[in-house]
Amino acid sequence: KANLMCWKNNTVVSEFILLGLSKNIIILIGNILIITVTTTEKSLQTPMYFFLTNLSIMDICVSTTIVPRMLKDLLSEKKVISYVECAAQMYISLSLGECECILLAIMANDRYIAICYPLHYINIINRSVCIKISVGTWLCGFILSISHIALTLHVNLCGHNEINHFICEVPELLSLGCENITFIEFVIFIVGVIILIIPVIFICVSYVEIIVNILKISSSEGQRRAFSTCGSHLIVVTLFYAMAAYMKPRSFSSPNTDKIVTVFYFIITPMLNPMIYTLRNKEVITALKKIVMQGFEAPV
């Protein structure tokens, strides 16, 4: 049977109408600053900041996946997106989300090694290992999301072509299906949960080990410094996975809730991440001040 996106009158669905609110959003300058600081300041060229740079790149990519589309819709009365563009938007946004899940687990493991094995840290997490881990993270994210997209695009669409959202997402596209998609929806949900749960387990195990080792430190100042290196990451992880609490099959979710979660994930979290890492990190603040001062002192 041909997998055609068709109406009941057998006409092909080639575009969708987005009903969600169109808004302009703030460009993520904070993430660009993080990338600039961590790549130009020698004191910050460590594994922890290397992974932070990757996180900032992911945040920028996540936002730019939807910002151009939203800006276009803001200036247009007819908010239409082609089928191909819709599929591409779903794939890229989903892939980046899975990349971030993996990266947050890697960053937790990096803190675990730094605190629990400080003498061997540089040998275990060297430059070569960092690059390999980074490449592997991006590849895994974009490969794992293929199953979601393949299952979603396999569904025949025989209803209306209006998506009650401001971006294309898997649940919204599945809601246009004209067949029983319970099994497909269940498989997508289970795969999504597994992809979320495995990194969470790694993060929890890493932080349990970190806390146990920190409590063994005799001085309170040493404990405070050890906890301070993990505080920013814990806040970012909490913000990222807080939205996972709203992850549920389409039949149990609502369009308004999905929109709130999307706005939080695509806009709020990427904007807060650089603030969290800079405001709580004296090294980054010092490096930022140094760059600013060099800019003022540079000859015109």
C-alpha cells in the first residue's frame, strides 16, 4: 500500500496550516557569548567548558529551528508550511533534543570524574576524548530520532491539514491521522521515554557518587567549592527535565499544554542556560570582563 498523505477525496496533502501564536523572540546572544568566552579564553579551555560550548551550540540550533519560521508567520496572514519543511523541522528539533539529553548526562559524568578522580581527570577526559564524545553525541541524537520521524511520516493523513501549534511536532502531526495509530503512538512514546530515562539514570548515579565523595571532604570550604562546580549543571538539568513531566501520549495531552512546553523548551530554557552558567560561575564572569576590557582598550 502506498504511503500517501491523502484526503478522503484522494488529493495529496502538500502543506499544513499553523494555528499557533506567532511571536518574535529574543536572539540568544548569551549562548554566543558563552561560545566566544570558552573558545578564546585559555583558562576556560577545559573539558567542562568544551561540553558547555556544545550545549550553547545546541541551544542556538534549537532556537533557530523555529525562529525564522515564526518570524515569517508573524509577517504573513497565511501561516502555511510545506510538508517537506514540516518533516525537516520535526527531525531537526527532535534530534537536537535527544543530543541535549545525552550531553547533559555526559556533563554529569564529567563532573563525577573531576570530583571523584581529580588526579586522573586530565588523562581520562583529554582533548581527543572530548572531541570523540562530542561527535558521538551529535551522531547519536540525529540517528535515534530517525525512528520517531519514520513512524510519524508513515501515518496516512486523511483529515484536515490544520496544525494547532506554531511549529511542527510529532503529536500534532499524528492527530491528523485517519487510521488507528494507537500502536504507532505507543511505540513512539516508549522510545521517547527510554531516550529520556537512560540519561537521567546516568545523571542520578553520577550525582549520588559525587555527593558521597563530597561528604568525605573534611573542610567545609572544599565541600562548598565542589558543590559549586555542579550547581549550575543541576539547575539546567532540572529545567530541561521538568518539561518531561508533561510527556504523555497524544490522547492524554492538550494542544495548549504542548504549546507551553514547546515555548519553554525552545525559548525559555536556551535563554536561561547562559545566565545560569555565567551568574553562578566566577571564572566565566572574569573572562567576560577581560574580553570587554580588551575591547575598550583596543585601538580604534
